[in-house]
Amino acid sequence: MSKTLAIYQFGPFRLDPSRRQLTRDGVPVTLSSRAFEVLHLLARQEGGLVTRNEILAHVWRGVTVEENNLTVQISALRRALGDLPDGAQPIMTVPNQGYRLAGQVRRVALGENALESLPGEPAAPPPGAAASVGRKPRYWWAGLAAAAALLAAIALPRLLHTPPNSTPSPAATPPPLSIVVLPFRNLSSDHGDDALADAISDDLTTDLAHIPASVVIARESADTYKGRAVPTDQIGRALNVHYILEGSLRAVGDRLFINAQLIEAPTGQHLWADRFDVRRVPVGAAQITIVRRLSSALGATLPQIEAARSLRERPENPDALDLFLRSRAQFSREESLQSMKAARVPLEQAIAKQPDYVDALAELGWQLASMNLEFNRFATEDDLAMAQKVTAHALDLDRNNPWALGAIGTIQLVGGNSSAAESSFQAAVAIDPNNSRAWFGLYLTAFETARWQDAYDRMLHLREIDPASPNARYHEVYQGYTTLLLGRPWDAVTLMQQGEAGFQYPVPGMATWDDIGSDWLFLTAAYVMSGDLARGRDEYAAISIVWPHRSLFRVGEYASRADAHDPAFMRVMDALRQAGLPDYADEHENNGVAATSTPTRHGDFDASPVSVPGVPTIDTPALAKLVRAAPPPLLIDMGVGVARPLGAIAGKFDPLSAESAQHFARELTARLGNSADRKMVVFSDGTYGWRSYNAVLQLKAAGMTNLVWYRGGEEAWARAGLPSDDVRNP
């Protein structure tokens, strides 16, 4: 039935639903069918709010989809529309509710009759309709039928023959991360596996929809291609997708062999493939294993492929979605400090372009918090404040976003609130059961509170749901940690050896202590605890060549307070002591490191010089005497806080940033008040590490006087048994 639809004007845009046409200043703007329907629905409200649920129910009629399908369509709309003349975005986000069009929206005219329209659009009554009600002739339908036949006779030639000078509408560009999972083919002679093939396709469709920024076509649409040989470009145009996942299964004996390929729809090019086999029975376990392996691999692969495509096609003018995907791709290759820093730049650019981009806000918050959690103190206080700000904004916009919940959980964990972090991570996995970051957070909350069995179970589950993770080998080592703490040292040795297979071991004299340093120590402890003391001592001898100045104190400071006092952890520390690791380092040891008058970046465990140019150096006996003087010195601790001298304050600034040091110097000046002549003693964890050395240089450059450097730090203070607090988390 035909219907006359209103034409809407908002800003420079004119929307004609009857012709399914959008123009900006008279120039056509190409939109996908879904994006057009979303925009039409927003326009009909004339600037009023349309909730997310209303849009999903209206635009995806009868089809269940994830909310990120709507998020991507909104992003696509914003990309197509561009900014308004005043720089504002034409589509505004109403936090935790929905969307509305900015500015004034007016109905300016009625369009032509439309054969199809969105349900619910009120039809304009014909002139005089009210007067003719109840006075229709008995055979009124006959006149309508005749009129319809006449119209069809006139219109049919036009439908069959396109005028020579007409230009077809350009095809809508598929959303960037759009994909359809075609029904998996059962290549076995046994049709009993048909149901398994369907279940794999169905589950993969659901899992891929949880990838941020993805648009995944519903199973009902994909099923129309079951058993049909249709060119990929035709499927891509019909479903408006850029990627196609196809696969097959074949039973041979008690094994199922799986083949899967990711194809670029327009070109038919194969972008990724996987081939593997699993045990055929039990069928439920086989299905879970297949789906998890494929969804895990594609979760890392798809953003990388799409980011590479955007770099090729839009190197100079990326939009917010392009930048988000480039950041994700950078980080999904490797979770390292360098990759985090590189991934931060495009994220900040994405948020600058689209301030209400929830996934980008959540991603930035998580990365900034993780720099502190995973790479210990490389994130500054400003970074953590920024993490809290952007994550809070993401949750204001969408309180049920699992990535934002995972980010706030990570921030809470950094702050030592393990209970709140656990709740946030649990909320994330309740929404997205396969959210690997939230599951890793749950592992950490259990590990940091010495709940070894919970930590073991959660890491096992993480490895099962994300087997193709770029961090899979680290996960295997973490599993080894918890296995050791549960009292199974030989099993721990096996897990850690498997996880470390292919690692490039550090060379002698290497200063940086990273994950491999901790892994190596845990493996050493596992050998000792399994009864192979000689092997354990050999391992420690190799470690001491690479890092000759490690101590049990410095190893233990990276544990939480709960871990450090747990019997299982103490047994690991005792095993390291048996292997030869000393309890403390010597604060007076001179490693021949030259002093420098400018702050210098070094590893967390680099040996420091014995003095700072122009600043007095003090040892433990002298400091113990100084703290009893009047007035006592102001103690500034740049360390972890495992043995913070009583009365010391935390040095919350970046010792490599002059600006950060100047800000902290102003805080110190305000704290000192009229006691400007009071000595300020700066120290860190111990003799090894440049944080306090650089901090003294920065504070001196900021104009602070009466500075003193305590080289021995927390380690020497603890060794002397002097009064201290343990302020570690939790």
C-alpha cells in the first residue's frame, strides 16, 4: 500500500524518505539501508529523544542483534553526515538512554507516494477525507482496482526500462567491521553432523557480535545462502558487509576436521584461514572448542585487517572508528608497554573527533590503568586521573558497556580496592561471558588476595575461551604460578616450560626486569620445591649473571600484602632463598655507574650511581639519626611502599617529567609553609633503580633546596629493622 511520507529539514540536510534520499546543501549523501532507517526514525521525532531499545526494535524488526550494531550504525551516520557548520555533531548521544538530532528539525513538505515505509509513520489524509467518511459507494473497491490497473499499465514500462540518461544510485558502503558467518558445511557422509554445523555457525555469530565496533549479520539472513554457491561480491552487496566467514567440518573416525576462511566480500580475496581438528565426542565439548578457537582468533585478527584496510584507503582522513580500530590492532598484536604507548595516540584522536565514543573511552581508560597494573609505575598520576575521567564518562554514556566495566575494574584494582574490582569484572562477564580482559581481571583479583584456587580456575577458563590470544603463552605461565602456589611444583614446571617455549632469554648484563625475569624466578622456585635443588641453583646462577643485584626483598615487593604473608607464597620465597637469592642488597655497593646531572631513563632494576651531583647522599644510620632531629625531615618515598618509613609521604609525580616535578614542587612548598629550611629526603625502593635519583634532579631543577638523597631506600630501611608501614595493595 502506498503512503505519503514527510520530508524533513535539519541544518544543511534534507531527508526525503519517499525517495530514500538524503542531501546536504543539495548534494546526495549515500547511506546504507539500516543507517537511513535510523536517521529517518530520529528525524520523525523532530529533535526528541529516541531510546536505543526503540531504535533496535524499529530498525531491526524481529531480529535480535547486539547493541553494538546500533553503535556502529550511529558511527557510520556521523561519518557520512560530517559536522554541522558550527562544528557540532548532527546526532547527539543522550547518556544511558538513546539519541536525538541536534538543532531544529522541521517537516517542510510531503514526499511522493512510497511503496515501503517504516511502520508507525502516520499517513497524511487526503484533502476532504473527513467529509467523505461514511459516504463511500458500495462498490468503492472496484474503482480502486481499476485505478490500480491503469497505474500499473503506465508504470510497468518505466520499471522495466531505465531511461538512457538516468544515473543509478551509488551503492552504500558497508560498515567497516561488518561480517556475515555463512552456514558451515558438513562435508561428512553422516548427516548427523548437520546440527553441529548449524550450532557452530549460530554460536560464532553471537560471539563475533561482542567484538567492539563489529556489525554481524543475523543468522536468519545468513541462512538464505545455505547450500548455495553465490559469488562473494554478490553476498556482500546483498547483506552490505565487507567480510564473509565460511567454513566446513568433516568427520574422520573419532576426529572432526575444521576449515575456516575469512574472505573480503568485494574482491573474494582470502584474508585469513585456520585448519585444525578436535575430538568428535562429546559433541557439546567439540562445539565449544571449535567456536572458542575461531572467535578468539578472529577477535584479534579482524581489527588488524580492518585497521590495515583503513590505512590503505583513508591514510590521511581517518574517522573515529578508523582510529579506534588502528589502536585495537596495535595493541592486539602484543600487550607491551611500547604497544600501549603507540595505541594511546589514535585513541585520543578518536575521542577528540567523537567525544561520546563509548568503546574508545573505555579502551583508553583500560590502557592507561593497565600501564600501571602490568608495567609497574610507568603510568603517572596524571595518566591514572585521565583513566578515571574517560572511564567514568564511558559509564555515564552506557553503564552496561562490558569494556567500560572492565576498565573501571582495572582502575579499582590499581587503587587497591579488590572487592570493588571483583564486582566490576563480574558485571562485565555477566554481559559478555567471553570478555577476556574481564576474566584476566578476575584472575588478578583472586591472585592479589591469595585465593590461589580461584585464580587457578579463572586462568584455566580464560585459556579455554581465548586460546588464540596473543598473550596465550603468558597465560600458560600464569597458570604455572597458581599451580606452584597450590603445591604442585612438577605440574608448574611443565606449564611454565611450555609457556616459555620460544621466549628469547635475556643476555648477561641486561638491566630491564620484565615478565621473563619473574617467570624465571618462579621456575627456579618450582625446581627447588619439586626436590631438584641442583637444577634450581643452576637456574638462579644463570639469573644472577643477567641480573647480579636482585634480592628477595625486591622480588617480594611486587606481591600484594595478602600474598606476601600467605604461607604458600612464603614457601616460594624460601625456595628462592635456598637457590641462592639473597634477602637484601648492599646499599653501599658501588657498581661503577657514572653520575649524571640530567634525568635519564633506565630500567626499573638498573644499578644507580653512588651520589647525585650537588645533592648530599645519606645512608641508613645517618637517616635514622636525622629523623630524630628537630625539625624532622620530610621523607618523600618514590617506591612501592613495602617498607615506607613512618611519616613518609608518597612521591606522586613522574621523575622523568619536568612539568610533573614542578607541580609536585608547588605542593611541597605549600606543605612546608614557614619551614622552608626543613630537609627533604628523597628515596625509592632501594639501591637499584633510578626513580629517586631522577626525582632529586627534577626537584632540584624545579627550585627545591635542602634536598637529600637516601640511596638505600625502603630495602635498606627494612634490612635495618627500622619502623615502617606496608602500604601495598590490597
